[in-house]
Amino acid sequence: MRVLIISDIHANLTAFETVLKDAKGQWDYVWCLGDVVGYGPDPNESVELLRTLPHLCLAGNHDWAALGRLDIRTFNPDARKAVNWTRDTLTPENTQ
């Protein structure tokens, strides 16, 4: 089995799509090592694209924070803003 290992997408859909295009489908499964959301402008689209792929995904600190399961007081101010924006932006379907 060929595995495409990705991480730290941080809701950057353009970069995520570019990685998939560059990999040219020469993989059987995707392992995502966390941080699908955070910072970038496309949290819903990034989650939705990942869901279309055969994948295993671990939650990263930004993922947990966006779900309200991690205290963000230790995050830097920019990361806190990104988490709060992501919480407000994610649809209920994309928090499952």
C-alpha cells in the first residue's frame, strides 16, 4: 500500500489541492497527521476535501482548539484569533 502523508494543511485549500495534484494519485491512502484547520481561509472546504479521500486523520492542536477541546490561552494572539474565526466558520457537519 502506498501512503501519502500530509500534515499542517491549516485550511489552505490551494496548497492542499496542489499537494494532491503533485502526488498524481500515486497513493492508495492518505494519512493526515493533524491541523487540517487553522490560520487559512478555507476550513470547511479543507475538511470536505479530506473526507472525499480514503484517509486516516489524527487531530492536531488547531483541530482540537477549533472544536473547543483545547485551551487556547497558551496559543499566540494570531493563533487565538484564527481559532476563534475557525470556530465561527466551521459548519456543524464539519465539526464531526
